[in-house]
Amino acid sequence: MKKYISFTLLTAMVWLCSCTKDLVPIDYSEINPNIFPKSASDLEAMVNACYYPLRGAWGDGIFSTSERGVMFLSDATTEILHGKYGDQNIASLHNFQSYSTGFTRYYDDFYNKISRMTMTIDLISQSTVSEDLKKKAIAEVRCARGLLAYTLFDLYGPIVVAPLEVLKNPLKEEPLARMEYNEMVSFIEADLEAAAADLPLPQNAEYGRFNKALAKMIDIRLNLHEKKWDKVKELCDDIIAYNAYSLDADYAAIWDIEGAKSSKEVIWAIPCDYTGTSENQWQLMVLPSNYTPKGGWGTISSTWWFYDRFEPDDKRKKMLIAEYTGSDGITYNRANPGNILDWGPIPLKISEDADRTTSLTTVDIVMYRYPDVLLSKAEAIANTGSPTEEAMELVNIVRRRAGLEDKKLADYASPEAFNDLILLER
């Protein structure tokens, strides 16, 4: 018994002596910048990780072409799309609540990715690689952070953005409030302007990666949001002056299997493949099961209201499938919609990719195009005073490619009427 007591006391003394004031917990998530990154491939890996949340993916890509993506649900609130069930139906009915996780998840799942990007910028800046490599890598990360921050800001207003000093001390609990509105706008704009300064010109950028025009296009969206018309026009003129873009003669070809890669008007597209590096599930989402030669789940449709907004000869209208003969031999159309075309046509728009062997397609997700620049400039001109011939010509450039006649300024002389025209063209 005495031996047992002595052993217990000795163990306790050793344990107590080890608990000194100098004991410091180790944070195993900390990366030593003297070890990583040290090469161009290290930087590329870090930058690619910042592209990751901005891809299409049902599980963790904010630009998924399913009900888990911002475009899908946002358009379902506008009558461009209509859903009969699930989150898309809740969006169509405007019946979402603060506890509707299908609508809050973009904030909950993605706002902390901004923190990862902030830490990545810091690690790159401390690395021992060349200044040129640092500059390009940081520009890509800041563009990614600006795009993600704007996407969340557009949905939710100002968000929580953790300062670097807080992120570098993760063991200290630090409650954070959302940014003030103007602070949020300035944060996004600072990222986009810094990115535009150091990103490559569109002609020199690798397909699918960020370039100067994309950073300025996102900045255009931000300034349209804030109604800073002079800034919008300036940014549009910058992109036009790059002489990198023009409207493709064949509108439908943009949406073909390899269309975005060869397009002269695509500013940025998300590359997709069958293996799901980045997923495009659009055919699966919109095509009904009886569509031939290869159907889908038919989770969403367009609306006849939206279809009727197109002029009869508009080439873009053909991208909405208003009639087809199913594998059951029945021809479905507006007069005989069944339970498929009852709300509206099939919003396929892209190639049906009938040879696809999985639920995914290799058609890339087109995010921004040159017509957005032309119409944004037209809107900015019209709202700095009144619509002008220059503004109307920008609209007509887009209309002519669609096979439509020019609109006349006299019919849209007020900013309100012109804005309605712009909205319709978009």
C-alpha cells in the first residue's frame, strides 16, 4: 500500500511540475511560409483552392446548375424559371423563411471561404517566390474573393468578413459583426480593382482563369447595384478598349459542347467535364424523363410568361423548347402540355449533349459575356441623364445578332422606358 501511495504522489508531482506557465498550445493548422509555398506549382495549388468554391458542384460549388446553385434559385424567383417542388418551388412562390436552409446555405457554407482566401493572400505575400509570381497569384485570389463576396452581398447584404489579425489567432474567440454597408462595398471594390491591375489581359489569360475583363465585369455588376453610373460607363469602356471581344455571329454556337472555348464574347466560363472536376448538371435538371434521345429529371421549367416576352423572330427564343415528341410517342406543346410544359417551355438553351454517359455534361458554364458589357454601358448612359442614340445603338447591336429590327430612341425616350427595354434584353 505504501508503495502504491508513493508511486501516486510521484506521478502527481511530475504532472504538476509539467504544468508551467510556459506551456503553449500548438496550432497544427499553421503553415510555415518558409516551407510552403516555395515554387510556382505551390502557388498554383493555393490559387486553385480559391477557385474551388466558385465552380459548379452539387455539394460545394456556389455556381452549381442545380437547385443548390445561386442562379437556379435566383431565377426561380423571377418567373424566368418555375419549380413545382423542392426549394425551386419555394423560390417560385417566394415562400422562403429565415430558417429555409436551401436559401441560407450559401451564406453558411461559403462566407468562411473568404477567410481562407484572406489567409492565402497572406501566405503568398510572405513566401520566398519571385515578386512577379506573387503578384499574379494574389491578383487571382483577390478576384476570387471579390466575386464570392459580391455574390453573397447581392443575396444577403453585408456579411461577416474576418480581419487577418483575427484569422491568425484562431484560438482566441472573437465575435464579429457584419460589415457596415459602405465598408462592404469598399471591400469588394478594393479586391476587384487590385485584381484588375495585376491580372493578365483577356488575350493572354488561360481559358477558365480570371483576367482583367472579368474583374472589371464583376465591378460593373457591383456599381450597377450601387447605381454609380459614371463608374459603370468607365469600366465598360475599359473592357471595350481591350479589343478582345465581339459578338459571335452564331448565338446558338456559344452554348454548344465546345462553344464557350472558341467564343469571342465569353468573358469567363467555368470549365466542366464528365468526371465532375466542375459539374454542369443542366440537362439533367431541365430535360424531362421522356425526352429523346436522352432525358433527365425535369426538376424545373421556364414559364410561358417569359417565353412570350421574346419577339416572334428572336433567334434566342429557339433555345427554349416549346414542342417535342417524347419517347412515349406523344407530341407535347402549349396546346397539349401534359404535366411537363404546363408552366412553360423547357429552358435547355445549351447543347443536349446526347452522348453524355453520366448525369454531367462537358458544356461549360458561361458566367459573363460581352453583351453584358454593351447593355451595362447603355444603361449607365441612359441613367446619367436621358437615353441617347449611343445608348440605343448599343442595344441594337445585341438585337441585330438575334435577328431583330432596330429599336427607335423616340419610343424609349425616358429612363424608365429605356430601363424596361434593357431588362427585357438581359
